[in-house]
Amino acid sequence: MTTATCKDPLLLRVARGEHGDRPPVWLMRQAGRYMAEFRKYSDKFDFRHRSETAEIAIELSLQPWRAFKPDGVIMFSDILTPLPAIGVEFDVVKVRNFNRSIMRACTRNLGFKNRFFY
């Protein structure tokens, strides 16, 4: 067991159940969507490439952190990222130039082709 010090990050201290002088603040990957530099990656790389390429995922996670210096950042990834490993191929596509996206599942194994999940 390690001894906690006041130099430990606030988020870690509070996660261990210790008292913090304020609630910790952290950002999820979506926090960067409004940022121009984040959108440049969206325009250049598709969703899967951004979430499955470590260097890009790290950069997208750090952009809002550099801008706001929160106590923590949730890494850019997605709950769908493991699906190809179990045979479920998918793609996330932009619809009508809005930020709204849909997932298109394309798999024979699960018996649903070309269904759209909102």
C-alpha cells in the first residue's frame, strides 16, 4: 500500500475516498468536439481511425486538457472499438452534414445487415 501525499492529483485522492478541497473535474473525449483543432481531425480521418490509432486518440484526449487543465481526462475511444475483434464490423458516418452520427453494423454472424442504430 502506498502512502498518499498532498502532491497526489486531486482526482486520484478523491477516487481513493480521501477528502478534496473541491470536487474534481474531468473531461470526456466529447469535450473537444467544439474545438476547431478537433474538427480538423474529424475532417481528415474517419471515426474508427481516430479511435483506433493511439497517437491520434492521445492527441484528441489532450486537446481539451491543454485548453482547460481539468483534473483528469477520459481517453478518446469508444465502446464500439472492441466490436471488430468479435466479428462485428461497423462504421460511423455523418448524416446530412450534422454532428449527429449513426452506426452501420455490417455483419453476417449476428444476422443483421445494413441496420442503422441511432
